[in-house]
Amino acid sequence: MPSIFEVYSNALEVGKEKDVYSNDIRALIAYDNGFSEPIDVLYNRDKEMQNLQEFSSQFARLLDGEPLEYIINQATFLHHKLYVDNNVLIPRGETEELIATLSEKITDYYDPRNYLVCADIGTGSGAIALCLKSLFPNWILLASDTSKAALEIAKKNFSTYNERVETLEGKSLEPYIEGKINLDIIISNPPYIRNREEVQDSVKRFEPESALYLKEDNNVYEDIFRNYKKVKKGTLLMAFEIGYDLEDYLKELMAKYLEDYEYEFGQDLNGLTRFLFVFCH
């Protein structure tokens, strides 16, 4: 059996032609050798490579452009290792920023120690709901999605971390309205991409289309704004991840549907408009 370093060096050379990142190769080798972190590959470089046949099969998928997270069924999100497959979007750094920003802003609106009812709409892997529950254990977290397969994955991740999050199936606010559930906070990372040409090929090929692209005649933003009063008992805070080019569109929707509200757009670490916070009095 070759050493870990020999396998890594060979994969690095082959991967250059396909623009495969060295970080992904290290992460794949770490996974197949049972290491907790990719850096462990360098510390154990002279050891014999384990699961070489499995690695070879996985590496072929990596060369084909499939995201590493789907190959190993694992994505890291705010120190949580989540199960993912191609039924759910791979959670990204911008969504981590959304949670971090909400955590900073929450005291402007509520005492976060209270039993606040928070809905994660379009939960996918459950990343947002899981992390909010771990940060704010007193909150009552609910997670909804239109996809049964996505909800099963979210449940799996909630169970892994022993976090109590209720799951609901349905579009936007429908399951909350049907269940007569009053909300204090709505958070959502809905489909928001307008220009398909800007999307990486691997994303187009492997990630669920229903979680990516904005439909301007039927989308989560408008649906929530149109129906928010049906789940609002007192005040209501809404936090969204948005496309960088949606600011004017969302201003129009808010003006059309909302009453007695204030809002703020936020930028991500790349300086792009990526978040919208709305507070309804």
C-alpha cells in the first residue's frame, strides 16, 4: 500500500488538470483514514493509506466536479458536522454570517434569554435551526421545507446533536398558518439567484435547482411578506439571506405588503449586499 503522502502527491498532480483544490483532496484523504481534520493528513504523511479503493472511486467523482460534501455526505457549518446529500443545498459561509449577524442584532429587538418562537423556512439540511438552537437553547425552534427528503436530513442532523427542533412540511408560512403558530422570529435562506449564468457548473449539475433560483412571480420573500400578519401576534423580526441584486426588488415588496416596519440591509465579508433584517412593530 502506498503512503498517505504518495497518494496525496499523485492526486494533487492529477487534480491540477481539473482544477481540483488541494484542500478538497486533503479532506477526502482525512475522511477515508478516519482523521478528524484535514491537517492530520500532513501529520500522518508517512503512514500507509487506508481505504485506497474507496478513495480512488471518490476521487473520480471529485474530478468530475461533484462537490466534496456530497461525496463524503458531510458539511462543516459553525463547528457542526452535518449530513448532506444532493437533496439539500450545501450550507455556505454566507449563511454562517447571517446567523452571526442575527446573534449580534437580536438584543436590539428581544431579550434572547426569553422563550422566543423562531421558524427556519426552507431549512434544507437544518443548518440554521440547529445552530440557533445550540446558541439560544431557550428558543422554540421550528424548521419547515417543501421537500420530504430534506426534512428527513434535517431530522437526522437534529438527532445527531440531540437538539429539539420541530419539523413541518409545507411552503413558506403555510404550515405555521395551518397550525395556528405565532412567531417571534422568521429566518430564511430561500432561493434567490436571478442570473443562472453566474452559477458555477458544479452547482448547476449537482445541487437541487429548487433551492437555488428565484421565481419572481412566486417566491418565498413575497409569500412571507404577503402572509406575515397571519403568524404575528406581537412584534416580529424577519432575517433573510438575499441575492446581491435583490435590494430594489425587496424594497418594492416590503412597501407593497408590510405595515409599521423598519428594515436594514447588511453586507457579507465580500462587501456584497447579502442580508435583510425586517422588524414589524
